[in-house]
Amino acid sequence: MAKSPIERFSTVFLVAGLSFFLFSFVSSGLVPWLMMNKIPTQSLDDLAKHIPKSFYKLAADYPQEFKLYYGEPNAASFKEAISLGRDNYIAEACWHCHSQQIRPISNEPQRWGKVSTADEYQNVLQMPQMMGTRRVGPDLFRESERRSNDWQMAHLFKPTNVVPSSVMPEFPWFFSADKHPNKRGLAVVAYLQWLGSWAKDSTDEMIQSIPKDNRASIQ
Amino acid sequence: MSIVNVGALPKTSEGSSLVDKWMVKAHFIAGISFFFLALLAGLVFSTQFLRNYLFPGIEVLSPGRIRMIHTNMAAYGFLANLFFGGLYWAVPRLTGERVWKRSVSIFLFWAWQTILVATFVGQMFGYAQGVEWAETPIFIDPVVVIGVLLMTVNFYVPILRTKEKPLYVSLWYFTAAFVWTGLVYIMGNYLPQFFAPGVAGAAIGGLFIHDLVGLFVTPLGWGMMYYFVPLILKKPIYSHALSLVGFWGLAFFYPLQGVHHFLWSPIPMFVQYGAVTSTIAVEIVVTTVIVNFFMTLKGNGSILKTNIPMRWFYTGMILYFTTCLQCAFQVTLTLQQIIHFTDWVVAHAHLVMLGVFGFWLLGVVTHLWPKVTGREWFSLRLNAWHYWLTAIGTVIMFGDLTIAGLVQGFSWRSLQIWEQSLTASMPFWMVRTFAGTMIVLGQMLWVYNLYRTAKNPKRLGSEVPMLNLEHELAPASMTNPTIAL
């Protein structure tokens, strides 16, 4: 048989194995990465410059527990709470059933508000990113202050108590024996109430633009 | 191209010393054990959707954590272990050379099982990493990388030493798969976690999800098919040219598609268009591979009635064509509006991971089990039951979840209240649990059969030299159509 350079180990290894892979990484990974790099990545300190009202409400709603686990509602406790909340969001795989991405199609802006943009993901709590690929429950990218802290707590404790047809699991370990939120419970609600708080104004505008009759059912 | 290189294997090497049967058997047993774990995790998770979770209120058995065990054990426990078993059989026989070192093989076997146990225990205790298909806890990732590197060396040594040149098709796929697996694993587990935030992380995470299937599972799977199918049919692959087109087309187009997992996202649109285009392109490549294999089968189609491994292989190929054809359509920005985020995608994933590559590996194990144990099958009827229960269960699950996806997508778009999409999905989720039960039942029968076969006093006959192609065929009784359903 004639020499067949294409069927050699070295050709397969170098061309198909290394080169094609690197080409794909550069074209569909590195290029968008370098483009996004123009947007500064926000650290936890940067994020703590905009503490949402819900966080102070959380401290007021659960004064004893908040004081016990986080002390005063300030930048330090905010940073601690939302990053612990994000960690639990990952540990419980919340992101496998809740997306954090509002697409400009399929009436998603009508249901949830402003379409998500690249800058909103450019922060340390999106490392790894939490866009998600499945929605069993609703999108959470504009969850901030959509529901009260109490609603969130009751829902986490036993979702069907609040939404009878829910298929969401219960999370009793976010609560102490006397059914008061523990450190993790407060953290998860702080995180959920933070999601989208940075774009609150534009979301409100968007909701205002929806006819009143539709609004309640959509939310 | 003459019949597979096997026909020209060095006459000096004896089958028994060339292939380390213990390694093959050990990886098969481990793979099937983790397959069971993955299946049970999936089944248990599905009961959450029926609002009757089997273990409510138990932190380490929380549904979210169990879901990660389902997917991770399916990929790294079930598929990877069975692939390793198949490689320990195929690579030495294709090259006429032993793998690098037996000590390395044995170390890797135990290291891999330790990694798997650490992974699911880590996930149960809340140490999962937040990257899809890469939920392996961060502190285990370096061990996996070292393991993959060692495995690569272990199999590259015989491929580099072989005097059989040019390399046979299977070995192109295996060679490429090992470079890709290491690179893909490092990329997916490290970049989005530590370096690439947000949208860039999504682009890379998309590449990872896709490459795990496309560059680790797919090339190993096709490598197995190019090895076992011509051997069982006792004839060469139909067209060597088509084999070349298939391999190089896959190698070029497959890695370019990852971003299609995040269409309509803030990832730059031209990158999304590129991913869509190459996804449609790969479908053309896939067609050439399918044509190649069905032309190879031409004239011998009746073997599918009697030979269960071949039935697994060709069922998998039909489903492969189905899933790839489906992919060429579902990847369009139009269909994505409805189906993204729905159970349609879940259906697709099950068809790929179980319906295609799972089926192929179940065929490989069914083909090799009598050879590695040296025993006759305990029951061919049970093998047939295994096939039908699993195949029908998988197809039901696929069809059911695909329709569920459409129902959910249209429900969301029509701005019904959210819970309406749950109520509408409920019947589909019930059928899903039923289909899953069928699949689990099929595996239970099979495992019983494998166990009884290993204990079967009836030996497979004396050890036949590996060059005898008869030996590669299923035991004679297996070609009896009345027994094999």
C-alpha cells in the first residue's frame, strides 16, 4: 500500500487532535472571551457598592437570626451573604432547574423584564456562570424584590405550602429546629433578592409597560 | 483496504497474553455498577417531578444533588469505564502490542473508581462544581487530569509501537479522543471556574458540554464500531474513503459547535451563527458514516435477528442518525425559541448518551462477556429481554420528553401562568418515570444474566488463537434465531 500520511499517528495527533481543537477554542471560546474582557469584571467589593433594599429588609424581617449569623447589614455582611448564597445555589444545583438568562424572544421580556446583557454577567459571582440550560421553575435573573423575603423563606421551607402545584424540592436544612432561617437560609434569600437588583429600575419600567390586567398573571 | 488490520496481526503474539482480560472484566463490572447507580439516581430524581420524592427532607439525598449523580455517573462511571474496558480489548488486538504497563492499568482502574466515589459523595455533601457535566468537586479535578494523562500514555504506547501501518480507522478515533479528552477536561473544569467570568464562561462551558460528547464519547464510540462491526460481519468496512471523510469531517466540525448550547444569549451573534452552521455541516458528515456502516451491513441484515451485540450497534446507529438529524433542526435560532430550556433537550441528551453510546457499549459488553469470562451465556433469552426493555424504554422516554418540551415551550411563550406548564407536563413526567423503570428492569435482568454466565459451569470451549476470526463471532448458539427472539 502506498504511503498514507493522513493515516499516521502524528497527523491525527497534531492536526485532528491538537490543531482542530485549538482552532475551535480560539474561534468560539477565546474570541468572545477577549471581547468580553473590555467590560471590567466586578469583584465582591464592587458588587457591595449597590446593596439592594431587600437586604436591609432581610435584617429587619429576621432581626435575631440576622444579628446572630451576620451582625449588621453592611457591605461586609452583604458580601458574605450573597457569596454563601451563591455557593448554596450551586451545591443544591438550583441552576439545573432555574435559568438566569432572559432571551429577547418567546415573550420572555414580557414575563421577566429586561433582556439580559453581557455586562450583567461580568462579575465574580458568575464564575462559573449560572445562565443554566433548563427551566423547570421560572427564570431567576430578575427575581429581586419580585416576592417578599417571607415568601422566599416559606417557599424554601416547603414549596407546595406556597405554590400547591410546585415540583420544587424542600430545603428544611436552611432552617433551624424551630423553623427559623439559619445562616444558609438567610444567605440563599439574600442571593435571590440580589439577582437583578442592579437592573431594578428598567425592570419596573418594563413591567409598567405591560397592561395592568396581564401583569398579575404573568408574574 | 483489506479486512481490518486484525487480519494482519503479528502471528507471534498470542491472544491470551496480549489482552489483559482482567482489566476488561474489571472495567465492565465497574461500569455496569455505576450504570446502575446512575439509573437509580435518575429514577429517584424523576419521582420529585411527580411530587412524591422517595427521600424527602434528607439533605444528602436532595433531588438537586441526586440529579448531578445521575448525569456524572452516566458519563464518567458508566460510559468511561465501559470504554476503558473495550479499549483494553481492542487496542492490543489492533496493534499487536500490549498496553504500556500492567501496574499502570491496575493503578488507573482503582484510581478511576476512587474518583467516581469521591465525586458522588462530594456532590451529596454539597461540594459540586457549578459547571454542567463538570460537577466533579474542584479538588478532585487535578486527579482526573493526571488519570486521563496516564491513560493516554498507557494506550499511546501500543499505538506508537505498532508495526501495522497505516493505522486502522479505529486507531485514528482513539488517538484523537485521548488528546481531546485531556484538553477538554482542563478547559471545562478550570477556565469558567477561575478565569473566564459570565458570558465568556458560558461560551467555554458550551464548548465543554458539547466536546465531552463530541470529542470524548463520540470518537471512542465510533472507534469501537469500526472495530467490532467488521469483525462480527467478517468483512471489511464498505468504503475506506467514506471512513476518511467521516473522521476528518467530525474532527473539524464537531469542536466548533459548543456555543449552540447558549443561543440567543449575550455571546456575540457571529459566534452563535458559526456554531449553528457547523452543527448543520456535521450532519452531512454523519450521513456519510451512517451510509458507510449500512452499506457494510448490506446483504447481512439478517444477522440483526440473531446477533444481539450487532442489534445494539445498529439500533444505536439509527438513533445516532436520528439525534444528529434532530440536532441540525433544533439548533436553528427559530426552533431554539421554543425548545431551549425545555424537556426537549433532556430527551435529546438521553438519546445521545444512552440511546447511542450506551447502546453501543451494552453491545460491546454483550459481545465480549463470554470471551472475558470464558463461559457460555447463561440465557440468550434474557439478553433479548434486556435489549427490548432498554430499547423500548429509551424510545418511549425520548418521544415523551420531546413532546413535553414542545408543550412547555409553547406554554411559556403564550404567557400562561408558570404553574400551567407544570400541570401540563405532569402526564409526560409520569410516562418518563415509567420508561425509566423499564430501563432499570432491563438492566436488572441483564446483570443477573451476566452474573449467572460468569458462574456458568459450561466453558466457552478451549482458548482459540486470536487470529481465528470464528472466535470473534458470537457463540454458535447465539445464531439460533429461535432462542434469541
